[in-house]
Amino acid sequence: MSLNRVKFLVLLLVTSIFVIQKSESTLAIAPTFSPTIPRVWDDAEMTALQLPLVDSTASPKQIPSDYYYRIPIRTIYKNYPVYEPGKEPAGYLEWLKQQKPESVFDTAALKTEADWIRAGEMVFDSPISYGDIAQITALEIRSGTKSSTSQKQGMAHCHGSAT
């Protein structure tokens, strides 16, 4: 074997080892993403938010930040589809009655920036009230006594769209 060929093989071997080590280090588990979540309710900022009225005794006063941060966190529960009459899978309502309320927002499960972004979208899109939809019973939906339009309007109220 020629000396050039030996040098080439040694160089190839060293390069291969370097590439393998480099690829293994990039495959290592990245540290968990930890977002910086700012305090959104700051007393000084809230005071500066509004221009004072001519009569300062009539100017609105914001709640203090210590009160704001004592407000309980709203739990976001797993939602299930509502089917039109005749479209519901067999046994669906009975199965649904057996389901326990399940929180779908778990910060321990959020590992990457993409996870946090999806969670933020879920919080933004989650209903904050159910309005008239809470008045519609499963029996009314299944029997068709509530129109599809009123169901969609109720869903639009709590989800932001009527698709």
C-alpha cells in the first residue's frame, strides 16, 4: 500500500470518528425550553394606562396586582365533539357520560418552544364562557329540537367561529 493511500485512510478514519461524535452530541437531548413569562399586571403601569379625568375623584382605579394574582387560574378542560342527529357514533353519549373532566393544560408536559406556542394557542382558543350553548341539552341536540343554526351560534360564541 502506498504512503498516500495510508494517509488518505487515516484521514478518512479520523474524519469519520469526528463526524460520528459530532452527530451523537447533536442527538443529545436538548435542555427543556423555559420561557420568560412577564408579570402582566403591574400597579405603576396600570396607573399610567389611563389619562386622568378632569375630576380626579371620578377617575377609574384598577385593582391592585396582589388581588389580580390571587384570582384562581381558569382550568381548561378537554372538549369533545357535538354531533348532529344521526351522525353520532354508536354508544358515544354513554361513553361521554363516563368521562371525567380532564385538564388539558399541563406545564410539566411543555418541553419545547413549539409546545409552549401550541399551549398558548389552545389557551387563546379555549372558551371563556359557554353562553347559550350551556342551555342546550344533549337530548335537544340529539332530537333536533335545537336548530343547527342555534347550535353553531352557540359554538361560535364560545369558540370564536361558526364553522
